[in-house]
Amino acid sequence: MRIVVLDGHTMNPGDNPWDGLARLGQLDVYDRSSAGELRERARGANVLVTNKAPIDAATIAALPELRFIAVTATGYNVVDTGAAAGRGIPVSNVPEYGTDSVAQFTMALVLELASRVGEHDRAVRAGEWTASPDFCFWHTSPVELAGLVMGVVGFGAIGRRVAGLAHAFGMSVLASGRPGGTRTPPDFEPFAWCEVDDLFERADVVSLHCPLTPENACLVNAERLSRMKPTAFFVNTARGGLVDEMALADALERGGIAGAAVDVASTEPIEAANPLLSAPGCLVTPHMAWGTLAARRRLMATTVRNVEAFLAGRPINVVR
């Protein structure tokens, strides 16, 4: 059994070994694979392991020995699942490994938008406090979260955990699933369900936690952003393609919203011309919310179980 890891660096930059997979067969691990390298490296593989390296229909067709694809992530849009299904190739992902890490990071972004800790640390180190005539100063007054409304778009495991953390800060929570959804999950209390447009109007913080699908690409567009309060914050730790980035930059430029924080971009690594890099009041981090060692260890363990289950003839976590 030949197992090929196409892009293993982010999952294991040196602190999360591949020993579990190595016990299951001949293992070849590549830190990164370019489009030109991918197919040759995958040739002869029975199991392909990918995080972001794309496995399209042409690649699947060119690999007659391929039997299983393991995605080391929850999102699996990098794989043409239709082409894999046509060949009878199961595709498995890793659900919920990063729930705590991503929820924690989301709240870190919310707190940074509300309190501007980093900005004021830099101001103090630049001498502004030393030169101040008063015992304190601030560039912008900190925002108290208690009593505000957190709007969570996508109420899966991560969205629910974010909602719980926001509630612990004294925020009330509005949640929305698919646009047009109305069903209230049985464990929804103490949260309120609403339509996505209503959420954008009422929330003081809007946070995205839904998968990217063809139906919800650019879910956050100029029209929805125009519904937001000028004092509201926007946070995206889900997928960059959910957002019309030019529309978000425009909203920040004209003061339509008070600030934004994104951990994802429509193209990754982010392009130098991305308008969010120069938009005022926008924090940008490099798709790192998932990357705690604890989360990556869970990711590795489940990936090993996925391959073991396939080899045993009982695939698990199959997405299609």
C-alpha cells in the first residue's frame, strides 16, 4: 500500500510526526507540491493525502491505482468528489478537529477589534504614553461586549462554540444557517434563530462559520454589508470566498462598518493586490486559526483512523 502526502508542511512543520501513517504502508511525504509536481508525485499511489493541493478530475483520471483520498481538513472543495465517486474512490475528511482552536481564535479577533490591544501596545512602545499629559489615553475608546449582539452565520460545531463563548462575555446571540433556514435546533437555547439578512441588520458582531459552496459564494456582498450598523464588526474565520472582498474594503473605507478581521482570503496565500490589505480598520491573519498543536494532533489522529478504516474495508468520515 503506497500512501502519498502531497502537502504536509502545515500539518507537521516538525512537531506532529507522521508515524501513524507510516505504519500503514509505504509513506512518501512532501511538504508542498506545485501543480506541475503533483501528478508525478501521486503516480502509483493507492492513498493520496491532501490539505490544499487540488485533486481534480484530470488528476484522478490519470491515477489508475488510486483507491482512497484523505483530506486533512474539514473542507474538501480541493477534491473533485464527483470524479472520485465516478471511480468508486471514497473521499474522507476530518470533521470538528479544530472547533476549540477556531472558536478561541475567533474571539481573539473580536476582542482585538473591540479593545485594540495590539494597536495600543505599539503606541506605548512608540512613546505616546510617556509623552501623554494624562494618566491614560486611547486612539479609540474600547468597546464593551456585554449587552451587544453576536451574529453567527453557520451554526455547526464551531459556530455553536463561538456562540457559547460570546454568551459568556454577556452577549446575546443570533444565529443563522443556510439562507432561508427557519428550523430551530433542539439545543439552541439561549440563542435566537433568524434569517441571515435580519442577522446582518441586528448584530453588533457578525462572524462567519459556514462552509463555502457554489450557492453561498460571496454571501457577504455590498447589499448585506449595507445592512450592518456603522458601529458593527465583521469577522471571517471560515472561507475567503464567502466574502466579496472589494465590497468589504469599500464598507470599511466609507465607514459603513467599524472594523473587520479576516483569517482567510479568496486566494491563498493572499495576493499583494487584495483590497483588504489596505482597507482601514481591517485585521488580516494568515489562515492560522486552526493551527494549534492540539488541533493538528487531533487532525493527524483522525487522518490515520480514516486510512485504517479504508484499509479495513469500512471507510469513515466519507464526504461523498
